[in-house]
Amino acid sequence: MRRKVSAKEAVEPTEKKRPGRKPMTAEEREAAAKLRAAEKEKADNLKPVLILQYQGADVDMAALAEAAKADFRSQKKRTLITDLKLYVKPEEHTAYYVINGSAKGKVSF
């Protein structure tokens, strides 16, 4: 069975609402852009927290790097640190470091 369409319905189509969010005002767009820029800045400067777990012990890698820097500075106070390589041997509970390509040392954890 077909429904009969009146002349009024045939001439004036009903406007369908599209699902989704409503348009933002200029102030809302500006606030959203600032929020997005802040999130992007935070993401670009992300420094991950690295934790080594071995035989039930947790070692924070950032703290280990700071300990290596402190050990190096105790020997050479005025030398700037431009490069740090950290080699962790959890079975020995020791981290070996090479700073600026030549200075070597170790720290226990």
C-alpha cells in the first residue's frame, strides 16, 4: 500500500537534521586552537619515563643518568656534558657510562 502524498508535502521537502556537533563560535575556535597548541607543545617535548625491572627491583633510568652525570662531575667539574651513553647491566647492578665520547665510568644501583 502506498501512502498518498499531498501537494503541500511534495512542494516543501522537510529539512533533515544532520547528526554531529554544532558549529563553534570564533571564541570557541580560538580557545580550542590554544588548547590544541598546548597539547602539541607537550607532545613535542615528551620525555618518557624509563624504568628497568629486573629480579624484583625497579630502577629509574632518569635517576641513573643523573647519578652518572654526578659521578662525572665529581671528577671533572668544569667540563660540559654534551653526550651521554648509558650501558645498563642489571645482572651486575651496575650502569656503565661514556660521556662526551671519551670519559668512562660506572655507577651502582
